[in-house]
Amino acid sequence: MFGILRSIDYQQMGIRERRERHRAEQREGILRAAREIASQSGWPALTIRGIAERIEYSPPVIYDHFAGKAEVLAELRRAGFAELADAAALAIAGRSDPRERLLAAVEAYWDFARANPDVYLLMHDLTGAGAGADPWPAESGRLTEIAGRLVHGAAPGLGAAEKVEAIMVLWGTIHGLAMLGLSGALPGGAEGVRLLFRRAATDFIRAWGA
């Protein structure tokens, strides 16, 4: 008797796990389709119906996961900041020299922006899609934390207020370079922009370092 009940429990657990996995796959498919549409036509062209048609779901299936387009955009912005933070963390892992850590991090920043230009613009609410309800989602905090550690390592003598100022200067510089690089306004192509990122990090250390 107990064996039969245990078997039924396992079957029910298996059904729940399959349902949860299927739901997670649906959600990922929705987000992936949204990114593909934006890459081809721009974020303003994104609609729930367009997502549904692309992945051959009915619109109610999309609404079962997201309340509307704004929620899809918000989730993609959160994911973008999380991906960028992961890229920066991976770039500096195993490096102990503060200068090399900062250089690796800013290069990872550019690599992310170049590989994901549509998401990068969305993250900073520069798409015309109206994604600014939550200008700095919680996921951006991890990126700020990493920047703080990098700045502290490269310029350990800064006070708390100066440290914040230094982070803003560094971020403003590399964000500006990223935007110019994505627009094609800088010479030398992607590698030329990479060299400018490295120069920006080197100049930062020279100006702010101890």
C-alpha cells in the first residue's frame, strides 16, 4: 500500500516538475523572441501579438507570463544588468592586480555592449520603448558593487564621497564610449573602441590612483 502511494507521489512530483520546466521554457522563449524582434525592427516595434506570432503561441499564453509589453521590457532590462554583471565578474576572476582587473572589466563592458546593442540601449532607457518605470532595477546594484571594488583597488586612497564621484566618472566615460562605439562614430571599428576603453581605464588609474 505504502509503495503504491509513494509511486503516486513520485508521479505527481514528476508532473509538477515537467509543468514547471515547460513554463520556464515558455518564458525564456518569450524573452528570446522579444530580443530577436528588437534586433530586427527596434524596440518600439515590439508588441505582445508580434511575440506570440513569432513563437506560434496565442497572446493569452504571453499574458499568462507577463502583464504586458512593459513587463517584458522590465524583465529584459533586469536580465541585461545581470548578464553584464556576470560578464564583469568573470573577466576579473582570478586576477589580483588592480590595474589588470579594471582593464579586464572595462573590456568586458564593451564586449557586452557590442554583442548586445539592443539590450544595452534598453538597459539605459534609450530605445523610445518607454521602459523607464524602474530606471535602476535591483540587478544594477551588483554592477555598482563590482565597480566599487574595482575603484577601491585602483584608487585605495579615496574617501567615501570621492569614491562615489570616481565611480560616476568612470561609468560616464565608458558609457559614453560605448554609445559612440555602437553608433559607429569612433574610428578603428570594434578593436579601435576597445583600445579607447583601455586608455580610459589607464587614464582613470593615473588620475585617481594613489
